[in-house]
Amino acid sequence: MADFVSRRRTMVDTQVRPSDVTKFPIIEAMLRVPREEFVPDNKIEAAYVGENLTLEGGRVLLDPRTLAKMLDALEITPSDLVLDIGCGTGYSSALMQSMAQAVVGLEEDEALAKSAESALARVGAETVVLVRGILTAGATDHAPYDVMILQGGIEEFPQALVGQLREGGRVCALFMNGALGVVRLGIRKGDIVGWRDIFNAAAPVLPGFEKVQAFSL
């Protein structure tokens, strides 16, 4: 049987800490939450590799470095309500539940949502609420959110989501331009989000977050 505890420690020591992620709540969560519970059975041996892990429907589990650096930038506090957009199999939501007051995991892919439900139950993630719905529409029932994070690439950030982020709230998203991407941290100011670049990364664009092509004759 694989020693996943030591693999988690290796992941943190070789992928997370060297990326200047040192906040205790993030390190503790990544050492504690069993990532292997959130990957397909046929990918379990690859659970701790330092790259995006392919899931169903062309989606991915973000590589540990990228996810850890996004969490680091968001500076989640125990009073925060978090919307985890495209939570996939639920790993990111399980990590954040120990840092936040509560996490709403939003997923539109039925197979991924079922996997998330099972995995979150297995690890006892009691402050995660799983919501099935269109990712670009957000989860209005629980809004406004203090923090949003997107588990995949985007080309545009929908206005519908801006309206669900509280004034001064933080959002972290990976903006893709072709094969290249940059993670940005955004702060809501009135009806807009002000963005700043943080670091480079890459992931497939989440469904519905593609840039609308302008029609031209």
C-alpha cells in the first residue's frame, strides 16, 4: 500500500514551500487533506505529481503549486465565505474549509459533482456546501462572497460573478491567452474588479468562460 502521508509531505516540501507559500493554514491543510481521495481511481498513483491532473470532461485538478499560490494570495480568514467555482472533485473545497467560515463548492458536471460529494463525505468536510449549477452563473443563494477562486482557466470574468462578490472581496483566477496564462488577484470596487498579475500558470479554460468572439463581416 502506498504511503500517501509521506507523499503529501514530499509534495509540500518540493512543490509548495519552494514556491514561497509558507502560511501555516495552507501548509497544514495540504499535509492533512488526502489528495488521493479526490482523483479518479486509475490516477491514484499520480495524485501528488507536480502538474495538472486530468479529470472527466476535459477538466483538471490544478497542480499543487498553482493552487497553493492562489490560496496564499487570497489570504482566507476564519470569517470568510468562499465560492469555489468549478470545484471538480472537491479537493480545493476540502483544503479551504479549514481556513474559512464555510465554502460553497460550485460544479456543473454531474459526474464530477457526484465524485465531490462522495470524497467530501469521506474526509469529513462538514463546512463545504456542494451546489450543482452553471459555473458562470455563480451561486446566488449564498451570496455575497468574501472570496472567490476558479479551479481552471478563464478568458473572461462574467459580470454575474462580480455582483456576487462583496465590496472589497477578493477573487483569484487564471487568465488564459492561448497556451499561456497568468494568475491574477482581483478586488471588487463598485461594479468592477481591479486585477493585478501574480504569477504564470496554465490550465484548460472552464466551460462558459471563453471570450465571446466579436462578429465581423
